[in-house]
Amino acid sequence: MERHFEHDLEELKERLLWMASLSEHAVHRAVQAVFEKNEAFATEVLEGEKAINDMQIEIDDRVMQLLALQAPMAVDLRFILATSRINNDLERIGDQAVNIAQSALRILRHPQVKPYVDLPRMSDLAEGMVRDSIAAFIRRDDELAKSVLIRDDLVDSLRDQIFRELLTYMMENSAVVYPAFELILVTKNLERIGDHATNIAEDVIYIVAGRDVRHLAADRR
């Protein structure tokens, strides 16, 4: 029975990693669609949404079966509960990627508002946070998870800076209001992706150390 339980836990972890790869790829393709004005990339993200949603449901079912049939304790229970939360955050990251892809399709109909400088930096940060939060989960590395929490402030700072610049462009030139507003939406979605990566990092700390740092500013830093 114990060996079967360990096998089920390993399968759950593998499915979550596959879910993570789908969400990471969706985010990368979505931001590429914006920067390269690539309709095919945006369409790929939209068409891939169902696979992410289906995987979320499968992982939820596996979690419920493990909780109901195995009655896990201690570290195994923490792992299963955290996996359920991470699964939800990965699905939401996929949703944010879809939002970005939809904005990309609308942006490509207009001339570029301004050279992309801070937005690629922000997307690199957000994508790196997702990647490292999952790596921290795989390796059970709470120090790497803590580094993700710190980067959340950098993403928020870039969001504010991009907002200010785009609002200035919108006030100075009414012709760019529509594409600039879409870029604001892209920025907001990238910020939310960073938030979800932060949630995952917090769950890694919960798995490894048994500490819930979601509302503890000192532990987050």
C-alpha cells in the first residue's frame, strides 16, 4: 500500500510539472506575439487553453482521490494540499497568457506605440519567476522560492513605470489611446503572472519548511 501511495504521489508531481510546462509555454508565446506582432503565436496560445484546463481538472481529481483514499499525514499532506493550490495558480497563469494573446491580436492592427524596453524586462522577470518557482518545487529549494518572493517587488515597480509612460503617451496623442490601453492590459496580466508565481513560491516554502508565509512580510523578505 505504501509503495502504491508513493507511486501515486510521483505521478501527481509529474502531471503538475507537465501542467507547468504548458503554462510557461503559453506565457512565452503570448509575449512573443505582442513583441513580434505574430498572429500565429497568439492563436497557438488561444488554442492551447483547453489542454491547460483539462490538465487542471485531472490534477484536481488525483488530489481528491489521494485525500479520500490514502488519508495522508504530515509532509505528504502538505505536499498534496500545496499541489492543489499550485495547480490552481498554474491554470490562472494560463488564463493570463490567453488575455495577453487576445491583446496581441488587437495590438497588431495598430502602429507600435513606442519602442519596447521595460515591457520585455518585465516579461523576462515574470517568466523567470514562474520558471524558478517550479524549479524550487522540483528541488524543494526554499531559498530559490524566497528569491521569487523578492522579485515580485521588481515586477510591481516596472508595472508602475510602464503605466506612467503609457498614460503620458495617451494624453499627448489620442491616436495611440487604443493600442496603449492594450499594452496596459498586457502589463497588468504580466504583473498577475508574477503574483501567481509568488503564490507558488510560498507553497514551496510551506512544503519544505511547514511555514505559511502568505501574510507574513518578514518571512517573505
